[in-house]
Amino acid sequence: MSQPMTVDCPTCGAPVEWGDKSPFRPFCSDRCKLIDLGAWAAEEHKIAGAHESEDELYSGDLEPRH
Ligand SMILES: [Zn+2]
């Protein structure tokens, strides 16, 4: 078994050799790694923004009863 193990880059799908030759594995390059991290950050911002507006909606709806 002399065939090197390869994985697919999660960002662009290019084959990446799993070994010391690929310091950014499972990504094929530093660029693809940064793109993936950026996608995560953008998604987190989206969720945080939606949660904030929901809280505002509820606090304005509650009125004290007498
Ligand atoms: Zn890639």
C-alpha cells in the first residue's frame, strides 16, 4: 500500500494529500481555510442578529396588569 491518502478540500473540493506536504489539511491552501472560517463567522452574526430582534419583540409585548 504505497498510495498516499487524500481528502477533499471542504471549500473547493480539490484533492489534498493527507501528510506533512499539506500543512493546511483538510484544506488545500491557507486561502481555503480562511474562506471556511469566514463562512462560520458570517453565520454566527446572522443568528445573533435574529435573536436580538426577537427579544425586542417580546419585551414590547408584555405589559403589567393591574
Ligand atoms: Zn481548496
